[in-house]
Amino acid sequence: MTGPGEMSGVLGVDSGGSGLRAVLALKVGQEGRGTAPLESGEPVRTGARGIDAGHLVEQLVPMARQLMADAGIATLRAVTVGAAGYTSLGDSLRADLPSALARELGVRNLALAADGVTAYVGALGQRPGAVVAAGTGLIAIGTDLTSWRKADGWGHLLGDNGSGAWIGRAGLDAALRAHDGRSGGSAPLLARGEAMFGPAGTWPGQLYPRTDRPAMLASFAPEVAACADGDPVAADILAEAARHIADAARAVCPAGGEVSGEVQVALTGGLFKMGAPLLVPLRAALTDRLPYARQVAAGGDPLAGAVRIAVDLAEDRLTLPREEDMLYVIGEPPAPEAHAPKSPAP
Amino acid sequence: MTGPGEMSGVLGVDSGGSGLRAVLALKVGQEGRGTAPLESGEPVRTGARGIDAGHLVEQLVPMARQLMADAGIATLRAVTVGAAGYTSLGDSLRADLPSALARELGVRNLALAADGVTAYVGALGQRPGAVVAAGTGLIAIGTDLTSWRKADGWGHLLGDNGSGAWIGRAGLDAALRAHDGRSGGSAPLLARGEAMFGPAGTWPGQLYPRTDRPAMLASFAPEVAACADGDPVAADILAEAARHIADAARAVCPAGGEVSGEVQVALTGGLFKMGAPLLVPLRAALTDRLPYARQVAAGGDPLAGAVRIAVDLAEDRLTLPREEDMLYVIGEPPAPEAHAPKSPAP
């Protein structure tokens, strides 16, 4: 047993487009209560072998050691790494992370998860339901606690319907229709687009050379929301986005009779900060498509979900479905004694 | 006057994504009858100053000299260069091409045109109306013979609605809806997509790293057409494309009362080789939106349009609207005597 004077904790990690974020939960059981997150500020590289496990370890180990030192913790009872791209690019993480984190940090219990899974758990915990995570992109994740389901998340050219990039693109399309005199145009969106990006004729030259085209498209989404009150074209774009989002949620949500107890649906991510212009039609679309699912506020963000998985793993109460490309767990059953970290390899 | 034994001709040039094409029309007046086109196979570079005039000259001069030598022609009475990107990137062509082609080829009469203008003239000649030019992208060009109008042509993220990239993207979106169990999905399109690109899960990894994403999207458009007979989702995509195309045509087409005589509308470009699945709903949409415009077959392609402009320029009967960023003409009135080419600069 961990002695009363010996502090242990769990580590939650979120690897995304803006880098690694890591947080330490000091006392198992106090979910989401932890240290202030540390951020690496540098996205983990992706190479021919997928997500670069070495680059992740290189960033994570010093962050973890600093969090442990600051909190006076000697032992990590469990670690969860949630990573964007894990489902299709996670092979190297499964191959290399367990041994590297055991060697460097003495980690015995490790969970690797798709960022959609950490988003789900952050929002709903270990309950059945559906979560839509949306910002520039969009993915829906659901579970009946037997398996994971996902929908969309295909990126800005193949899907991500209803996402920030999708809404922004639809708004710019409507602006350019007005510019050209085609039907379906919106003069208010054209005015906002020109205020934001300059004359319409310059937009292609600004957009196409960029590598972050989806982000530039998504940057226009709040302008669509700002026009929705008086402009029927903008309002229609948000209503269509709401239908797409609810469609994705329905595709992954277990049916009411499939699980015991209540099915919940939650929304998480920056897109939903857009407020009423999106949320009002979205709540209606969810009620229409998922009448049996209770709409609840997300409990926490994906980093909180990573911590939650680590806590449940440490306490041996992780009941979520384990699938290699969604939630992969390497670990021993909780040991009767605390694990002392091995010394780093010489 | 050009003596009876002295051959002269005009040169038409089309600069596009697959390089330069040039054709010589041997006898002024025989529109579109000329030599077999020569092709450079190398797209003209675009740099910070726009389309690289030096690179264009470097490719064009030897092609022109070869065409002239093969045909036994000493004098070019006029040249037209139609270029993709001319409207926004044509400054350097206007600045540098007139002197370079005068020096190298003795050209006195030169027209520079947007590829949409050469497409228009190739399709309809010097008549009022509207032309939609579409392949991977899509643009509509119209004129009342007083000014040029254009609609769409904004590229695959901002518009090109109804284009090959647009149809292909909509088809892949419907395929992935079926994959996910979202509404609006098409199992036939999913089957064709997986036959073409492999398992759906691999599509994002194939598409997003490419630099020719629009071409990859457009490569799926014929599969949508092939499904349209039995699959209502595919048929709806083509019907929506038809509405977009007709919208663009209507936006640029002069009203029936605006011009004297008949208004014509024509379609040109690779998209329309798709045949009945697109053309049947498109003809209906054009009849609906432009009931006063006669739908005619395109007379020729953009290269034929470049030749036609050069012929009309040489004969001093070019009545099309002259606008710097659409159709720019540098020339003298036809001289009483043929121009002898100057020797190349030493």
C-alpha cells in the first residue's frame, strides 16, 4: 500500500494540434482536481511510422518530472495519453510508449486513447451516450459500454460537416454568391468577409497558399454566427450545421433500449462557444433525432478525460470498452505495494 | 498588302495547368483551321510578380518559330495568349509580353486574355451570351458585348460549385455518411470509393498530403455519374451541381432585352463529357433559369477561341469588350504592308 506519507498520483496527457498538455491528479479519486496543466507548445511530429513516439516521450518526460517534483510525488500510479490522430497513426505509440514510460517514469499502468475517447470521457465519464467534439474539425464518439462508435472526423474536404471550417466555408461561399450575383448569396456575409479579409478578389490568393486552410475557413465561423440574427442565409447555414452535428451524434448514440439506464449526449470543444445562434437549432435537432437521450453539459475537457481514465485505471474500475485503435490499456492489476520507479537506464 | 505568294498567319496560345498549347491559323478567315497544336507540356511558372512572362516567352518562341517554319510562314499578323490566372496574375504579361514578342517574333498585334474569355470566344464567338467552362474547377463568363461578367471560379474551397471537384467531394461525403451510418449516405458510392481508393479509413491519409487535392476529388466525379441511374443520392448530387452551374450562367448572362438579337448559352470543358447524368438535369436547370437564352453547342475550345480573337484582331473586326484584366489588346491598326519580323536581339 502507498503509505500515508507517500504521495502518489496519476498523469493525464492530451496531445493535439497545439502541443502536449499534461496534468497531475494528486490524490486518486479527486477527478479533475489536479495541478495546473503544463503545456509543451510544440505539436508532436507525425512521420512515416505515424505519431512520433520518441518526440512525444522527449517532450513528456521532463514535463512529468517537473509536475511530480512540484507536487512532491514519487510514484505515478497510471498515465493516460490521449492523442489526435491516434486511431490511424497510433501504431508507434503502442509499440514504443509502454517501455519508454516504464523506463523513464516507472509507469506500469498506461492507457493510450484517441482524442475522441478522452473527449468522450471528459464530457460524460463512464456512461453510455454520445459526445460531439468540435472546433475547426468535428467528430462524434459514442458507446454502449461494449464498443466504441465514431462518425465523421474525416477532415475539411471529406466531412467534418457542421464544424468551424464547414460553417466558415459555407459563409464565404454565400458571401461570394452575393459578390457574383448568384442565388443564395448574403450581402451581410460579403460585407463581413471583406472587412475581415479585404476585397473578395484577394481571398483565393490568401487562402490557397496556406497550409492551415481549415483554420482560416474556421476563423470566419463566428462572423456567420454574428449575422444569423438578421440574415436568413447565415441562419440557414447554422441550422444545416446543427442538422449535420445531430446526424453525427445519432449515428454513434446507443438506442434507448440498448443500454440500462439513461443515455446522455453532450457537446465539447471550441465550436460550441459560438452560443445561441448554433446551440438553439442544435438543441432542437438533437431533440428531434435523439429524443430518448438527455442533453447534458460536458463535465470536462479531453485533458480531464485523460485524467479520469488514469484514475479509473489506477483504481481498477475502468469499465470502458478496450479497442486497440480507440482505448488501449497496458498494465498490471493494482499491486499490493506501490511501484517504485526504476532508475533511468544508464 | 501581303503579296499572293507571301504566307502570313495568326497564332493562338492557351496557357493552362498542363502547359502551353499553340496553334497557327494559316489563312486569316479560316477560323479554327490551322496547324496541329504544339504543346510545351510544362506549365508556365507563377511567382511573386504573377505569371512569369519570361518563362512563357522562353517556351512560346521556339514553338512559334517551329510552327511558322513548318507552315512556311514569315509573318504573324496577330497573336492571342489566353492564360489561366490572367485576371489576378496577369500584370507581368501586360508589362513584358508586348516588347518580348515584338522583338522575338515581330508581333505587332497582341491580345492577352483570361482563359475564361478564350473559352467564351471559342464557344460562342463574338455573340452575346454566357459560357460555363468547367473541369476540375468552374467559371461562368458572359458578355452583352459592352462588358465582361464572371461568376464563381473561386477554387475548390470557396466555390467552383458544380465543378468536378465539387461533385467528387459531394460523392465522397455521401460515401462516408454511409460508412458512418449518418443520414444522406450512399452505399453504392461507398462501394465505388473503396474500389477506387481502398478502405474508407485510408482516404484522409491519401488525400490531405497531396498538393493536387482538387484533382483527386474530381477524379471521383465520373463515379457519381455512373451511380446516378440507380442511386437517388448520386442523382441528387448531380441535380444540385446542375442548379449551381445554371445559377452561375444566369449571373453572367445578359437579359434578353439587354442586347439586340439572340442570347446564347454554351458549356465547354471536360466536365461536360460526363454526359446525360449531368447534362439532362443541367439542360432543365438552364431552361428554368435562362428561358430566353438558346442553348447551343460550344463551337470550339479555348485554343480555338484564342485563334478566333487573333483572326478578328488581324482583320480589325474585334468588337469584344476590352478590359485590362479580361481582354487586353496591344496593336496597331492593320498596316498597309506586312510586317517583317525584326531579327532577334544579338
